[in-house]
Amino acid sequence: MSEDIFITEERIEGADDGPLAGRTVAVKDNISTEGVRTTCGSKMLAEYVPPYDATVVERLKDAGATIVGKANMDEFGMGTTTETSHFGATDNPAAPGHVPGGSSGGSAAAVAAGEADLALGSDTGGSVRCPAAFCGVVGIKPTYGLVSRYGLVAYGNSLEQIGPFGETVADAAELLDVIAGSDERDATTREAPLEAGETYVDAATGDVDGLSIGVPTELLEGADEGVVETFWDAIADLEDRGAEYHEVSLPSVEHAVEAYYVIAMSEASSNLARFDGVRYGQSGGYDGNWNETFAKAREEGFGDEVKRRILLGTYALSAGYHDKYYKKAQDARAWVKQDFDEALDGADVLASPTMPVPPFELGESLDDPLQLYLADANTVPVNLADLPAISVPAGETDGLPVGLQLIGPAFGERRLIRAASALA
Ligand code: GLN
């Protein structure tokens, strides 16, 4: 079972005691572990062993956690199913024969299968929330800047955050307590905005009395009927406990998927330039011409999805096209941010289905990249807006897990944890 969840199964013991003593954690394979290979799901890095720990790994060790392995993922985080991994696909423990979601599919599957108590993933456009939803577990995408990215192999660095998985909201919050907070090695981080003595896990009270929930109508359009039904059942459940909801509109999200993919691919084309077989990555060796040597290393080391994105990203950034694509995408990003800020002025949290569809069958979705990009419609706007969000199990449709996404204001993680803990 576990062989398709982990790329490398190796125990890394932490300190003897600490808040996570006795807990096991799976770590996505794009988060650096000193002395343990970190492949990013790519042939390019199949033999790469980092000489240092990511800040989050250092914090796990200090907290007494035991890391049980490096979890499978879409190559460099590019995907929604974990099927673009060079190391093969991962089955969904909650819905065998279906994908676990992506790109942090191995991390979510590890928790769902009981292979680890907790897990870390990374979320550039939904890669923690999507697999949490598909595997029936909880996943948090923190506010941009709450968690250090030092040691996370960059894909779209202006969008991504490392985030925790757990079986319950309290579990995921406990892990967030350990990894959150400023890091001098990542200048985009800041201290967690907690009062003295306050933690994230102690916000998991399940108290939603008086909570006002905004439901963006655009995030329900085109969603699968069974998913929408399950979503409304969960909202009704929250209403029974004293929450109220109203519909809101976010007109900008219509452009979020386009904007996200232009920005993510542009950043990827630049971030992945270092994998040339000399600075990083595998190489067949110098053959008399550096250009050809680099090209050959990249041709052999990268999979199709990664190549597609590097090509499109390079194109979007090239002279003459930069204003037409990249600059427009940045304008759309600013609009999305503004829309969310306005909607959150009139509601404590926003709610939507995490994914508009239930988990695909293994192999079903791979030939149509555009269809797959559209499945990210509800998650990518949150990354464009730098906001926090949580995916919590809402129920099932035809035996397949459905996730409810709650979105909050910047650094409003405690509010999300409180609300989501009413459900799991
Ligand atoms: N599915 C999205 C993508 O392929 C999100 C990936 C992620 O969050 N790393 O880019």
C-alpha cells in the first residue's frame, strides 16, 4: 500500500520531546531534507540529496516529530492528480481506483491511509486543498508569508505556501502551530499574529454561533451536481449551529484560472532554469557544446507537463508578449485581491466546494490539460489573493469524498480553524 504513497520511505527522528513527540509526519518531496533525497517527483532530481533542511523540517524535528517518508507528488508540483510524478501514480485510499488529487497527493493519501498522523504539502494553486478534498482529510493553505518557504523547491514562488494536513482540523492546526512564524532566511515571512498564550489549535472549538458566511455564486457555477448538494448540506449543518449565510459575487474570478496559469508558468520558467545538469539535476555529461549539453539534460530529465509549462512561461515573458500576457495577468491578480477584500468586508468567511468535481478515476483526465486546469477554478483565486483557506470534509457523493473550502482574511487562520472545526 505505502509504496505508491512515498517516493522515499525513510524515518527521520526528531528531538526526544516537544509538542509533536510521538507523532508521525509525511513530507512532500519538494521540501528539502538534509541527507534524504528530495526528488520533486522528477527524474531530473531522482538522485538529489539536499545538504540542508528546509525551515519547516527543522521545526518538525525540534518539535519532536518523526518524519516517516517523502511523499509522492506531481512533478515539481505541476498537476491536480499526482499522475505527472516520474515515480508513478498514487491510489486514493478513500476512493480506490481514483486519483488522490494533487499536487500533494502522497501527503494527503498518507494521512487518509493512516501511514502518517500528519503531513506537509505545498499549495501554489490548490495543491494542499485539492488532495485534502479528494482524500477526505483536512488541509490548510496559510496566508502568504505565514510559513517559511526556505528549502521548498520553488515552482511559483509568489503564490505558494507550505501547508499542513491532518485527519481533523485540530490535527492540522497543531502542525500549523509548529511551522508558522517568521524566518530570517525567508524575507517574505512574518510572525504569527497571535495574542500571548494563544495558539492555532486552541481555536478549534467548533463554535460557529453568529458566524457570517458569504457564498460566492461564481464558485458554484458549472460544479458537479452531487458536489453542490453535499456543499449545501454542510452549509445547512453550519446554519443549524448558529451560522448564517448570504450569497456574494466575485466577478473577477472568471479570469482567475487564466491569470493563475500565466503567472505560475512564467515563474516556473524562471525557477526551473537552474535544472541544467550542471547547477542542479542529472546530466549525460559534457559533449563539446554547452547549449546542447543543457538541452539534453532538460530533454531527458523533465516530463511533458513540466516542459509544456516552461515553454508557455518563457513565451509569456518574452519581449513583445510580456505586456500582452504577464502584465494583464498581474492586473487580473490585483482585481481578484480587491474582490475578495470587499466580499470579506461583509462576511467573516467565504465558502465554496473545494473542487468543483469529485476525484477523477486514475488515468481519466491526463489527455486534456485544459480541462484539468479548469478543475482548479475554486482554489487558484485564493493564491492570487494571498489569502488563507482550509479544506474540510463535507460528506460524499456516490461514495466519493467532497471538500468544503473556507476562505478568510489575511492572517485570519484562527477564524478558519474555529469555523471548520464545527465539521471535522
Ligand atoms: N493544479 C495547480 C497547478 O498545476 C496547482 C498546483 C499546486 O498548487 N502546486 O499548477
